Amino acid sequence: MLIKKPADLKYSDITPKSIYVDRRKFLAGAAGVGAAMLGGRVVLDVISPRTTALAGTKLSGYSKSPLSTNEPRTPYNDVTQYNNFYEFGSDKDDPAVNAKNFRTSPWTVSVEGNVTKPQKFDMDAILKMAPLEERIYRLRCVEAWSIVVPWIGFPLSALLQKVEPTPKAKFVAFETFYDPKQMPKARGTGIEFPYREGLRLDEAMHPLTLVCVGMYGETLPPQDGAPVRLIVPWKYGFKSIKSIVKITLVEKQPRTTWNMAAPNEYGFYSNVNPKVDHPRWSQAKERRLGEFLKRPTLPFNGYADQVENLYSGMDLRKYF
Amino acid sequence: MLCLVPAARLGWKAFHGGLGPNPIEFITHETGDWILIFLVLTLAITPARKLLGFPDLIRFRRMVGLFAFFYSFLHFGTWIGLDKFFDWPEMVADVAKRRYITVGFTGFLLMIPLAVTSTAGWVRRLGGKRWQALHRLIYLTAVAGVVHYYWLVKSDVRKPVMYGSMVFLLLAYRVTVRLQERRRRAAGQARSLVSTAS
């Protein structure tokens, strides 16, 4: 007997749309009260600025990866108060404030496209998908600053193997959650939403590429891409897409947000490369947060030994 | 005194660790904002005197303008001493290569003669007309400042556009006044011609 695969559950099936909309109305009322409180909060902040961001839930049972760097970690407060997450505003201190009430549960990541087993994973499934590891990686932003962060996650390859990419799959496209109601500050920041990123399949399968669910021993704070994000340590930070809801295996190189905004400034590959300047600033050096003097930027952010074979024979000036 | 508040705030924050995870960037952005604010204020004084009827405001123009220079000095100094840490070859390369730095640097250079000749003695030495002509360089500085900002942001152009529209309005006011004066003069000449003819 042939058992047909049940139709995929759509996100909109989970909550009837009417309730979904009504809940917003309810929340709108609450938002008025919230705004009044926030006004008081701002005054309080001026008097005694917050020094700690909202802490996440402790994660346990993760191992320490030998792929970690032994460089000193950037203080937690720097990593949580200095963010690029344009959905929550374009200033570095915006996301810590504006993402505070970001709803990250329930959460599903849909994996689809050229795969044998398209699936929707909830956070429980993702947390149990593979053994969690702590990986202390350098992260180099395209804006020439850098941090060292103990991420917690597992190789993206484990997730991709679960859905079995077909031979047609050549690239992986990622998409960030976008809800203009939860993310009113996204408007006017000059980039298109939902935020998109992409990798070549071999880059996605590389053991350094991480599905990240936590940092500093805890679940991710909203401003750092809760509940699940990507970490690609040898590429500029914007490739490490946050708050992922969709992963699609595709045949052609997918469109990516910063590349769409300024194709001459942000390439699809965006491998960290001190020799290829951003048209408007040098990439030769970087400022590690917490340090005064700039340090030289390393090719592939110091991961050249592990990844440069992915690009052998490629002109990295052309494919920047 | 009020004009010193932003600088004092920066100083206070610097001693209390309030400059955030990237203090040098914070100082650079903060001083940059204040340059544009003071440039806009300087340019707003003449229109405010005429349109709002506060001729006395002229007393503040020199001071406000000098504060624009003061904050550019801090901004430029931050870049030299903190950001680039006196790496002269790199700075020269940046000024030549990065157009936003080229234009920002130009704006700063143009302010130097204005700051130097801001004293009463220099007004006398140059003569009112020439002094005024020289000090119109501030128009270029303001435009350079806005372009500098516009060219350096990644994608969110709202703030540079805001400063840009203020500078545009303030310069448009001057152009309009000029045109009106010229028309009035032309009309006046025409009238005098008519009266001599009759």
C-alpha cells in the first residue's frame, strides 16, 4: 500500500489567522502601557545605564571543540550591546534595546528546495539534532571591528544531511524571520527585508560552518540572532545570518541582502580578505572590541588553513 | 558654555566607561554629529535674524562657528591620534583614496582660514567685503560635511539626508534672497530710467 506523504503544515495553519490578528490588537493595547513604561526606562537608563543584557537560559551538555581559538573572549556585554541587526534599528546599540521583546518561541525552521526530505524543525528538534559543541571563533565584521565569541551549536552539515540534498542542490539560501510589527525599526534602514544570505553547498558543508543556538553557555539573546543563527567564521559577519526561519537548497547562486543593496561593496562570497578593500575603507586592519590599537586582519579571518582549498583557482579579487 | 556640554559629556563618559564597546567609533560619531549641528546653527543665524526679527543673534555667530571648528578639530584629532594612531602614510593614503575622507578633510581645511580670521583684527585687516567673501567658504564646508557623512554610511542615509536638507534649506534661503535683491535692483534701475526719461 502506498502511504502518501501528508501535506506540509503551513506556518499559518498553526494559528488561525483571525486569532493571530486579534492577538495583535490585544498587544497594541498593551504596547501603550509598555511605551509609557519605556519612557520611564529611558530616564532610568540615563541615571544608571544598564550594564548587563537580558540573560538567556543556560545550556548544558555541550562539549568543548578542539576547533576553538585560545584568544581571550570578548566580554559578554560588548557582544550583546554592540550589534548589527537592522531589523531592530541601524545603530549598534539599537538591537539590545529594540529586540528585547522579540518572540522567539514557538519557532520553526523550514528546510526545503532541492532535498529528498523537506522538513520543518522546531527548536526542540534543532537542539537535539546533533551533539552541541562550544566553538570559540573570531568574528570579523565588514566594518573592520572584530570579536571572539564562544558560540554553541553544531555543524550545518548535520542538518543538511537530515534533509538529503539532491544532486541539483548547489547553493544554500537562508532567510531571517521578518515581521514589520515586531520589527518597526527595520523601515528606513536602507536594506530589503526579509534578510537573506547564502553559501555554496561545499561552504555550507564545511565543518567550521555552524548552526548556532547559544553563546557564553546560554541560549542566544535576541539581539545576537535568537533562537538559531548561522556562524561562518571565515566570512564577514553579515554572512552569519541571524534568527533563521528558512533554509532552501537551490541550483543557482541565491540573492543576498547586502549584495542586493550594494553589489560593488559586498560580494556573494565575502571571505575576510585584508588584500581586498571595501571600496570605501581598508580591510587590512581591524579593531578587536576592547582593544585600543588595531590589529592586522588575517586572510580568511585566520581560518585559511582549513578553508582556502574551497577557493583554489578562484580570483578572490573578482569573487570578493 | 552650553556649546561645551557635548564635549564635557564625552569627557565624563570616557572616565566612567560610558563610551560603549567601541569608544573610538563613539567619539568619532559623536563629534561628527556636533560639527554638523554647529554648522547648521551657524548657517541658521542670518535667516533667523531676518525672518524672526532677532538681529542681536549676530553676536553668537562667531562663537557658534568656532564651536563647529572646535568639534572638527576633536573629530580630526580622534581620527589621527586614536583611530589611525599617527600612522601618517596610511592617513595620506586614506585622504587620497577614500572619497568620503577626501571630502571630509577638505571641509576641515576650509574651516582653518575662517577660524584664523575670526577675530575683529582680521575683519579690519581684510576689510568687511573681503572678509565676508572669504567666510562664505562655510557654505562649502557644510556641503562637504554632509557629503562626507552620506558617503560613509552603509545603507541608512536618514541622518545625513536630514542634515543635508537643513543645509539645503539654509543655502536656498540665501539664493532666494540674492535673486530677490537682484530683481529689486533691476526694477529700481528700470524705474529710475523711466523717471529720468519723463
